[in-house]
Amino acid sequence: MKDPKDNKLEKPRPIRKLSNKKPVKPPKFNPMWIYGVILFAMFAFVLFMQTDAGKPITFQQFETYLKAGDVDRLVASKTGDFVQADVYIKQSSITSKPEFAEIKKAQGNFNLTPGTNPQFYFTDASYESLKQSVSAAQKDVPDGQKILPEYRESGSLFSNPLVQIVIMVVLVVALWLFVMRRMSGGSGGGPGGQIFNIGKSKATLFDKEAQVSVTFNDVAGLEEAKQEVMEIVDFLKNPKKYTNLGGKIPKGALLVGSPGTGKTLLAKAVAGEAQVPFFSLSGSDFVEMFVGVGASRVRDLFRQAKDKAPCIIFIDEIDAIGRARGKNNIVGGNDERENTLNQLLVEMDGFGTDSGIIILAATNRPDVLDSALLRPGRFDRQVSIDKPDLIGREQIFKVHLKPVKLAEGVDAKKLSAQTPGFAGAEIANVCNEAALIAARKNKEAVDMQDFQDAIDRVIGGLEKKNKIISPEEKRIVAYHEAGHAIAGWFLEHADPLVKVSIVPRGVAALGYAQYLPKEQFLYTIEQLEDGMCMTLGGRVAEDIIFGKISTGAQNDLERITKLAYAMVTIYGMNEKVGNVSFNDTQGEYQFNKPYSEKTSELIDDEVRGQINAVYARTKKLLTDKRDGLEKLANKLIEKEILFQSDLEEILGKRPFDNRTTYDEFVNGTPAESNQEPAAQSMVHEGVGDHSGTFERNPEEKDATAGNE
């Protein structure tokens, strides 16, 4: 039968309204609470362990204990207007006599060390009165067995045992906090600032609250590189434009270029234009003294990025953690850098990688990076940021000249043509130096002469007007620089001279000759040999005029030696060695030469023979032009600085009608090599180290020849 209870109608359940309120997140755990709990526990332990000064008694009771032989010692201290006498009972009496049963029980409950705390105390008017009373109570006791009161200075707050323990605890806790914060590598407020946050990422977040003001308009001379990264920014703003055609957003872009070319500036522009969360950090931010911290920081970085996706992560100087694995490993060691790199590889394109995170990285050492880091899927694009060409330098000058108060006649086009090989950072330095030079001269505006002085400062170093040079040394330097100028003037493929100076500059340079090379990719044997002749002109001039040589040609000899070895071993420009190249870009030949000892001797002989032939050719040229050499050197001694117009006046028109890139660009004629990377300004200095000059490395002169 059907249960009558089943016929009852079920009451309708009330409909709950959906709340629009977001769930309240529980408060984050603050590690400072742990410090507070530890500190409170230590104070509680100290207070629990601390006992009072004993039970108060009268002098008659003390006299009873004294006569019974129960008193171990008596310690007196000043307390206000009275003297307090602390009574210490012998441990044997406490253990055996029933009247001290409470004291024995207290020692057991509190685990007190016997003899550390007094059991009783009483007061007296003064220390002298106390001594007399105690002596009178022991008049029948032999002198060697009497208990005499010990006096202890009191009254200072720091003499209180409780205060001393509290101070010690505070000092220990403060020292512990200081050490933990120093070990974590930061302040207590930020990520990684506490020992509990040491594995947290140190990335700086730029979002709507903290935006970057740099835009693509502030980046000049990097049009191709800007196009690459602007597409990534456009994808983040308009993803459907690409996804409708089946395209996917690139996971990463690696910015590769020489120092000062604008890699970090381009990343700042991406942060300013993207309008999405932008995490910025350097490769060294992952490195820590603790094992496993780097990998932990990588995981935390990508966890934060996934929470804010779509977003961009920029890692500057990624070679700090991205070096190739498996080299220089310690057997049985734990390489923290490799662990960090492994975790980065997994996060960038691992099994469970989420989309929406774009990685930007910058480095000037792509050759040392691990091949797994460079593959598509991690860094889909490698954006090459080279030194700017003529048009690029003009655009960069226009950007950096905006805040400078310029005089009439300052032309960014002329400045860009006079600074071949300059990167963006060096151009910014030139503009800043020109403004400082004009301010030093109390000018109201910066003119072209200030920019010329600034270029000389960047190329040759600080002018040393007060440097004391003997007349004989000045004469040697003048002939040395005149030899460079004469050799370059009468050689067809040599770079045209811009300026020759015997004013000391830099650390140890007593003079220099500046040339304006044409910007080009490829060099022939004739061009390289003419350049070697021009470089040896200073040494040859000293030999011809003085019949002896000086140390002023050190830099010249270094350059022609490197160039000669490059011609023989890299560019295959020697008949006996043949069309072979031993260029070691990957460092494969660190310990073993790729050729035999016989070939090594042949290379040395051919290099030495080639340099001797060039030297003989230069000596013949300068001997034939000795009159011009004498006139030019004397003019240099007189004026110290000579320009191209001065050489035309002394030597006549240059016999070769080779237009430089400067002439073509400034006069408006399209240069053939505007789209080619800039060659560096050739500077031949008279003496000393020339690392401050912008000279093209002989190995880099024909860097693309092997790729053609």
C-alpha cells in the first residue's frame, strides 16, 4: 500500500538571489606574525623562569638558620634607604630538613639550578649595622667558620637580571632579523626582502598604475627592429586581425646587438606602447647564493605573468643565465645557473605552458647562449640591432638635439656623416658633451664647433692642454702623424683625412689622425693593403727622418698584425696558405689548433713577409714625398691641428677623385651604402693605448665576407 505521507505536497524551496559581490579573499599571511610569536614565546619563557628574591624573614629567623649552620652565604645590596640582605640556604639543608620542604618543591617544579636564587631576605639600616648584627650572632663561632655578608653594588636598572635577559633577547632577535634580510638580498617590504620570500621573483611590474613614458617615437634609427616588435604590440591590441588568418602570436623575441645600440630603449618603448602588464628584470636577478632559488624565482615570475596574461616579460642581459650548458662543469657539483636555465626552458615552452605570455630578451653575446633557448617556440624571432647607418644616425641626432638649445648652422645631417660607427648611446654622449662644452664657454647656444670638440672628446679622449712635452717629443709626434697623413693622401684606396692633431688626448695619446672611411661591407686585397700602408706611415716617417724608431707605433703595429693574420688565416688572401679559413667563432679551437705546426710556421712567415712588403712600399712612398712630409710636419708643429683644407694647401689636390659617403650624403647625392652598416671612424694615434678610439677591428672589417 501507498504510504499516506507520500501524498503530502512538498513545500517549494525559496529561490536564492545570485549575488554580484566578488568573493572576499582571505587576508594574506604575513611572515611578521612568526617573528612576533617567537619574540612573545621568548619573553614568556624568561618571565616564567624568573623567580622572586625569596621569602621575607626577620633577623631573628635568620639568626636561627645561622646558628643551625643552614646559611651558605649572605649577600647585601643597597635598596632605597635600606640594605637588603639575601640569604642563600645550603643545598644539603634544603634536601634533608623538613622546614625547607617548600623550597625543595619549588626547585623541582621550576627546574631551578641550586644556588642561583636566594631563598630568604631581610633588611637592615646600613651595611655596617648588618655586619655588627651578624658578627654578634656568631660570637661563639670560630673565625674561620663565620658567615660574613658580601656587599654587591645595586640600584642600576641594567643590573637587574630580568632587564639583562630582556636586552639580550632583543639583541639576538634584532641580529637574526638583520642577517635574514641581508641574506635574502632586499628590504623587508618587497618581494625577496624576507627569508620567506627569497624564492619570489624580483621583476618590476609596469601596468596602468605605473606606466612607462617612452614610446616608439623616442626610438630612432631602428626602423627594421621597431617593425618587428611593433607587430607584437599590434597583436596584443588586435589579436583577431592575425588569428582569423590562422596566425599565432610569437612566443618570444630576442634583441641582439652591440652595447649602446638601443636594445633596452626599444624594450622600454614596447612597455610604453603595449598597454598590457610588463614585467622587467635582468638575468642576474635570478642568481642567488642559495641552491634552487633561481628556479623558484622563474616559477614565481611565470605564475605572476599567467595571472596577468596577456602580458610581456622582458629579461635584460639574458646571457647571465642562458649560457650554453655542459661547459666547465664541476663533477658532482650542483650548477645553480643550469637549474635556473632548465626551469626557464620549461616555462617558456614546456608540456603545460599557457599562452598569452610574450618573452622579450636582450643580449650582446648571442654566441654564448644555449641552443635550446634560441630555437623557435621559445624565441621565434631574433631581432638584430646593428649600429645605425647614415640616415639612422641623422634620426638619432634629431631626437637627442630636441632638448638642446642650438645655434644657427647646426645640421644633424653633417653631424651624422662625421660620426661613422657611433651607436645611439655614443651619439647621446656627443650631444650632452657639446652642451657641457658650450656651457663651460658661457655661450647662449650650442654651435657646430662645440659638436666638433665633443666628437673629438668621444673619439680621442680628454684634451690635455697642460701636459708637458719636450720639443724633441713634439717633433717626433708631428712627423709620426704627418707620415700617416701623407701615406693616406697619396694612396688610392686609403680613407680620406679629416683632421690630424698633435694635441695630447686621453691617457697616453700624444697625437692622432682622424679619417672618414666609406661605409661598405666588402674589402679587397688592395684596399686592405693600402690601409696597412697608411697605418705604418707613422713608423716609416720616424725611420726616414730620424734614422731611429720610437714606441709611438704600438697601436699601429697591433692593428696591422691582426689584419695581416686575418687576411692569411680567415679571408684566404694568401697564395701559399690557400683558400682556407680558420675562423673560430664558436670557440671550438680553444686548446687545439686546426692546422699543423708546419702550417703554423708557414702562416707566420707569410704574415711577416706581407708586413715587410707593405713597410717597404710605404717607405718608398714617403721617401718620394719627403718634401711634403717636411712641410706638413713643420705646419703641425706650428698650428698643432690641421684639417683637410690645410693638406690641400700644402700638398695640392688629392690625386684620386673618390667621393666619400660624407660628400655624397651632405651634398644630397644618394649614397650607395646608406642601407649598409656603418664603418667605424679610423683614428691613428701617436702613442700609447688607443682603446678609447672608435677603430674598426681588423677581424670585423670584412665580417660578412664569409657569409656571402
